[in-house]
Amino acid sequence: MTTRTTTCAYCGVGCGVQAVFGGDRLEIKGDPEHPANAGRLCSKGLALGDTLDSESRLKAPIVDGSEVPWPTAVEAVASRLKATIDEFGPDAVAFYVSGQLLTEDYYVANKLMKGFIGSGNIDTNSRLCMSSAVAGHKRAFGADIVPGDYTDFDEADLVVLTGSNLAWCHPVLFQRLKAAKEKRGTKIVVIDPRRTETCDIADLHIPIMPGGDTLLFGGLLAHLDATGAAPTAYSDNHVDGYVEAIEAAKADLEKLTVAAQERGIKEEINAFFDLFAKTEKVVTLYSMGVNQAKDGTDRVNAIVNCHLATDRIGRPGMGPFSMTGQPNAMGGREVGGLANMLAAHMDFTPEATDRVARFWDAPNMATKPGRRAVDMFDAIHDGRIKAVWIMATNPAVSMPNAGKVRKALSRCPTVIVSDCVAGTDTQKYAHIRLPAQGWSEKDGTVTNSDRTISRQRGFSAPVGEARADWQIMTAVAQAMGWGEAFPYTHPVQIFREHAALTAFENGGSRPLDLGAFADINSVDYETLAPTKWPFPKGAEAPQKRLFADGIFPTPNRKARMIAVRHQQPVKKGADGTLLLNTGRYRDQWHTMTRTGLAHKLTGHRAEPLLDIHPRDAARLAIADKAFVSVRNDRGSATVRARITTDQAPGEVFLPMHWNDQCAADARTGSLIAPIVDPHSAQPAFKATPVRVQALQMAWKGLLFSRSALTVPSEYWSRTKLESCLLTRLAGKSFAQIAALQDTLLEGADEWLEMGDAGTGSLRLAFIRDGQLDTLLFAGEDLCGVNIDWLSSLFTGPLDDRDRQLLLAGRSRGMQFDKGPIVCSCYQVGRKQIAEAVKAQGLCSVDAIGRTTAAGTGCGSCIPELKALLPTPKKEKETVDAA
Ligand SMILES: Nc1nc2c(c(=O)[nH]1)N[C@H]1C(S)=C(S)[C@@H](COP(=O)(O)OP(=O)(O)OC[C@H]3O[C@@H](n4cnc5c(=O)[nH]c(N)nc54)[C@H](O)[C@@H]3O)O[C@H]1N2
Ligand SMILES: Nc1nc2c(c(=O)[nH]1)N[C@H]1C(S)=C(S)[C@@H](COP(=O)(O)OP(=O)(O)OC[C@H]3O[C@@H](n4cnc5c(=O)[nH]c(N)nc54)[C@H](O)[C@@H]3O)O[C@H]1N2
Ligand code: SF4
Ligand SMILES: [Mo]
């Protein structure tokens, strides 16, 4: 067996991974040496090996519907881009890239667009993710810098988590924080309009009013000032704008009092203010609940203000901490992948533009920022951009107003998509599809949330014709006539050049300095251990913590507190609408193109659910698990409801994950208004008015099949099981069952049948060559159908006993229906755990672990296990399998 050390493909925690392989075997383990995770992985990381099936991959370049060899594809891309530039100028071309590219890929994309094509039109999905944090950092510190380090979570006495569901979105950091709490009693405050699994370790949860963050942190600032918690010496010497920021905060105090009263959170707010004021070592971690808002940048500065005012920055155990989402969100920001940044943390100033042009020897240097994501797709829609190259992102699902994005792509004369997976929603609009290497094949670097650069190392041969993204772009740049500037044959050459640019004419003026790597050789690159920046040439070691000396990269070396005022949030409840909040589930990643392939990850939340408060559900006559339509003028979704007091009245929540391959109508992005923050242009994904209505379905169904089948019903959602696909269905008319029966019967040579489509109750099994091929259960009530047993029948030939029991949906044997999966690592289901708790009188998470193994893997499910114990803190609603 061989071991290769690499980095997880998913979140910004940036966990080190060991891939141990040999023959057909592949084992994925946490890297005990990596500073981010010290050997831990979450459910998604542990299932990385299950997402590598070659069936789902895009294997060859496809131009205008035909597979072609690489040289033809490269020529097609180069000539179409060139023709567009020649006719309409460089600004008619755009790249839309991603925080899931490696730094080396990103560097080549940025150089090609900004230095050679000659436009600023390269933007990234980080615009949807981190751009408010970037804008906030630049306003406060003069550069886009996360000053702290993960060790601060081990050393803090108070950790404030705002707009973050850390338990589900950054599970390994959550586990680390939990361990710190157990060890030293760290106090934890969670600020989130809904109650999430993250609240499980919270001493205090403030169910803030949506959009109330500037108000809350403004109130905190005023409190810190009034109670003398702000040391004047620090703010006098190191901070500008103190007085103005305090004045702005005080001006909003009355509003905070009123809003807190209305929301019923006055006491919680007071307790939070006291705790912050009296604790020196405070880390405030923030994520999408802060960034994805029409005032996201102001929210970031409202948080940073409180740390600057009180000297709680630049020292161990304290500081504002922007948690990044994607594995290389930081690397992308470093190379300049945002349209408003130039390169290596430099802006489009005349001086920097000239510097970068000389460094690149660029013939067509862009001199002004390009279009930012929402604006970019608007320009595609209006025909101002005529060619777009989309890499490692799925905007037809993930952009706000995704319906308009689809229309824009369908009108665009040249759409090029590079992806590792075939058949994504975005690829439907592509004229040219390019097969990119996936996680296990690629080599390069990524930067995580705490500025640690880690190597991603490939350990398997590329599937089909797949190439690394940097290779694809290098070939295109060469075909466009810029071969001299794009001579790359190995990622180390690109990394060296990127490092050299960060150090070029730097002289200490830009903290992003990787000068120590400007001459790195291939062997050192190959063995590079996780390393932080800054790491200038000649430095003995990288700098772990920034701003320790109170010196900031602004012209006068002082940080800036920003006077921010609360903005009126989107009114909730106006004209009977509910406010839609969107976000993530524990075991799915974004648009599910990869996590959707791992059967271990589909059991936790098999379907997209609309979380809704019991009061709203009662008013709208919606029962738990009932089907609902969520709509507004832009789009719609048809999902099932989950009634829960985790959600505040008037507010609902939908996951962002389901795409058109996985569900009939559940793309949340189609509902989101394209409202953006004025500074960062980041869209507001967390507050969109929608109407919710109960839907009456005549029948429900379960369809087990070997391949994805087209189904005629209003509702369907598809998940992968170990040996087949399971499509959950519901429809308004029995005629749909009959139609389905007809399609299925075509070409079938042997089948078993029970019931009658006309009465709305039908069970059908198709058998091919002695093996179960397709199985349909349609009816009003499917409770008791044993999904685990039925799916196990797809693994081998059917025996007589199986045939007899098949249509009853239950085995007579010992097989046990696990229920929805709670522990993904060991595939333990809710029913299994509940049974064990009841039968054996288990009363702790440890006892559940000893008996069922649940919770003993990555630990991500521990909050859910607690809720299954005899005296749960809170009643949890369950969603059954059918
Ligand atoms: N499992 C999983 N993990 C992921 C990802 C994934 O797809 N799946 N994606 C990764 C990426 S790219 C990202 S960006 C991160 C995102 O990580 P998070 O930001 O933690 O995740 P979200 O679920 O988008 O939103 C966080 C919380 O913000 C809350 N919120 C909504 N409105 C407000 C508000 O007005 N104020 C406050 N204070 N809170 C509010 C929401 O209720 C939600 O619980 O996760 C990363 N990790
Ligand atoms: N409603 C709602 N929408 C949101 C959000 C939200 O909270 N709510 N959050 C937003 C945020 S924070 C983010 S980050 C975005 C994420 O949104 P997307 O970036 O659209 O999501 P992914 O599914 O990660 O898309 C990545 C694509 O790249 C492919 N891919 C993976 N690795 C590689 C590679 O190495 N090379 C290439 N060429 N392709 C690769 C994958 O197969 C997939 O198709 O969604 C945003 N949209
Ligand atoms: S926390 Fe999970 S998803 Fe994030 S990097 Fe670590 S293993 Fe990967
Ligand atoms: Mo993100």
C-alpha cells in the first residue's frame, strides 16, 4: 500500500488527508501531522473516496456536441475567444471561476485575462461567498487579511460564532472548539436567526432578527465604549475613526432596543455584551450569515470595529475571524481572481498596474476592474459579453436569480465549461465542454482560512482525457499566441512565478509576501509541508500572527474603524410572504455534483426540506412532511415541509444543494433576488420574500432503478444508494402512475405486479436476467416499506423468497430498517439508534457509540445523537424515509 498526503477537496478548514492505496483499495484518513485537523476528518472528507467513480466523469472534450481530440478543442476555444476579441474588444470576453481551483490554476486564469486578453472580466464564485469579508478587511486593515490562526480557538475564553453553522459547515473546526470548551471552559455564543446544530455547544444562542448584525455589533461597540472596556491608548495610537464609529453606533441604539424587544432577545443581548466586555480573549468567527447580505461589508466592519476598539486583535486567543467556505477561497483572493483586484493583493492603481504589466511582460494589461458576478451574468444576458469560460463552478444552480443566469447562458454565442463531472446543469448551455482533472488527480496548492498553504497531491491517473485546469488554460494561451508568457509544464513553475510576483517590488509594503518560495525547486515543492504566509525571502520562518505590533498595511499604518449604520432589513411578513433563508446541510457540498455520488452522504438528509415554524405551518394548513410550493416572481421550488421550532415565525429555510439532476424543482438559486452589497457586490442569499403554499398530492412513490429514469410527476428527488438509485416521487394525478407504468413496461421481459394504477396504488418489479432491474411502489401510504432491504436486492440474483416478499416491501428475515442515516461514517440510522436507546436504556452519547458505533467516527453527528437521548434538550422532528 502507498500513502500520499494531500488536502481535502471541500471546506475552508483545509484538512490534511492521507490517501492510502494499492490494488483496488483506497482508504481515506486524516493526516495527523496537518495543523488544521491533526488527523480528524468529517463525514464529507471521509467519503472522498466514494466520489471518485469514473462513470460520472466528463471524459473527453466536446465541441458543439461531438467528442474531439484535445488539439481541436483547444483550437476551438482559442479561435472563438480571439474572434470575439477582434470583433467586439476584450471586454466582450469573461471568465467565471471558482474557489475550488488550485492556486496554480487560478494564477494562470488571472494572468491570461488581465495581462493578455486585456480585460478585468474575471470573477469568481468567491464573490458569492467571501467578497464582503474582503471588502471589510480592506476598509479596516488596508489589505485582505485574516489576522488570526486556528490555535486562537484553542486559547480563547469566548468564541462568538455569528452567521455560521460551524457544526455542519466546518465540522472539524467545530470539533476542535468543542474540545477546547471541554478542556478550558471556553464560553460560546451563537448568533443566528435559527437554532442550528452549532447551538449544541453554545452557552448562549441569540436568535437575532434577520439582518440585525450591524445593529447588534453597533450596540456592542457602544456598550464597550460606555463601560470603559475600550483601552484608549490602543485606539489612540493604532486606530483611526474611533469617535465617528462610536457616534454611528450610538445613533442606532434606540433601534436596537426596539428590535430586541420585538424579537424577545433583550436578555440574551445584555448577557452577550457583558460577556464580551469582561473577557479579554475573544474570537468572533463569522461566515455567510454575515457576508451574504445587502449590507454584508458593513456587518463585517461592525464586528471588526469591536475588536479594534478593545485591542482584541493580533494577540493569541483573540481577533475577528472570517471563516472561508471553499478549499481555496483564500488562494483565489491571493492571486487576484476577483474582478476588482489586480493580482497578489494589489489593486488597479496606475502604479500596481504598471508593476504587474512589467512583471508579466503583458502586451494588453487591463487597467480597470472587470464585471462582478451578478453584473457579469447581466452583461451576458444583454449581449455585452459574448464569450464566457466557466471553470469549477455551477452558476446555473448557485447564482442568485438562477433562471435569468440560464437565460443569459442560452443566449450567449460562446459558452465554455471546464468541469470534472459530466452533465451538470451549467453544461447544458455549453458549446464547448472541457474535461478537468478531479481532486484525486490534481497537483498544486490551496490556502485555507488561517492562511495555511497546503499541497494537494494527485494519487490516481486522470480519467479519460481529463487535464489539469492550468494545463488547459496554458494550451489555450499558447494557441492564442502567448506561448512565451505561458511556458508551463509543471505546477511548480506557476507557484514560483506567483510567489515571485507577491515579492516583486514589495519591500514590506504588502503583507502577502511569499518571497521565500520564489525559487522553490521541484523536490521542495513536492514535499512542501503546510506553511503560512507571510513568508518573505530571507525570513527564518513564516509569520503566524499578523498585527501583533499594532501596525497595519494602510498609508498611515493605523487600522480604521468604520462608521456603519443599520439598514432597514427586508420586511418580513409583508403581504403574507415569509422570509427565505438558505444555506447548507451537513453531508452535501454545494450543487451536489460530487457529494451526490457518495451513497454514505445521501442518507442524512435524503430530500430538500423547507424548515417552517409550527405557527406558520398551522396558518398555511401545512402538515409535517407535507408537500409545499415555495415561490416568488423569479422562481419556484416544490419540496416537503419540516415543521420545527428551530425556525422563527415568519422565516423559512431551504438548502442550496439540489440541482436539476437530483430533483424536479428544488433549485433555491432560482428564487433569490439579485440584490447585492454596494461595496462588495456580494449577493444577499439569506433574506428573500417568498410565498409558501400547501400542495395536495394524490399519490406518493418510491422508484428504485439502476439508472436515472425520467419521471412524469410534480415532485421527485433522487439519491444514490449503495447499489441502485432511489427516486422519491409524488404527483397530483393517478394518470401519472399509469404513464410511468407504460414507460417502465416498454422493453421489460419479466415483471411482478400488484394493485392498479387507476386506483392510485401500484407495486411493480421488473426483472432482467434473474436480477431486479426496477422497482416501483406507488400509493397513498408507503410507511413500512423497508428501503434498506429493497435496495440490498439489487446486489445479486433474486431468489424465490425475495420474489415472494418483494412487493410487500418488507422482508420476513432479520433485516432491520435503519431509518434515515444519522452517523454517515458507520451508516447508523435514526431508527437503529432509537431502538438501542430504548431497549438498552442508553443515556449518553458515549453509550450510543459503544452500542451502535454512531458518533465514534468524525463526530459530526453528536448533536443529533444528543437529541435522541431520553431527555433531549429539545424535541427534534423526524422525517421518515418515504
Ligand atoms: N456541509 C457543507 N459544508 C460546507 C459547504 C457545503 O456546501 N456543505 N460549503 C462551504 C462554503 S463554500 C461556505 S461559504 C461555508 C458556509 O458556511 P456557513 O456560513 O456556516 O453556512 P450557511 O448555512 O450558508 O449559513 C450560516 C448561517 O447563517 C445564518 N444566517 C442567516 N441570516 C443571518 C443573519 O441575518 N444574521 C446572522 N448572524 N446569521 C444569519 C443561517 O441561518 C445559517 O445557519 O460552508 C462551507 N462548508
Ligand atoms: N441559495 C444559495 N445559493 C448560494 C449560496 C447560499 O448560501 N445560498 N452560497 C454561495 C456560495 S458561498 C458558494 S461558494 C457557491 C458555490 O456554488 P458552485 O461553485 O456553483 O458549487 P459547486 O457545486 O461546488 O460547483 C463546483 C463545480 O466545479 C466542478 N469541479 C470540482 N472540482 C473541479 C476542478 O478541479 N476543476 C474543474 N474545472 N471543475 C471542478 C464540480 O463538479 C462542480 O460542477 O454557491 C453560492 N450560492
Ligand atoms: S472539515 Fe470536513 S469538509 Fe472541511 S476540510 Fe475538513 S474533512 Fe474536508
Ligand atoms: Mo462559499
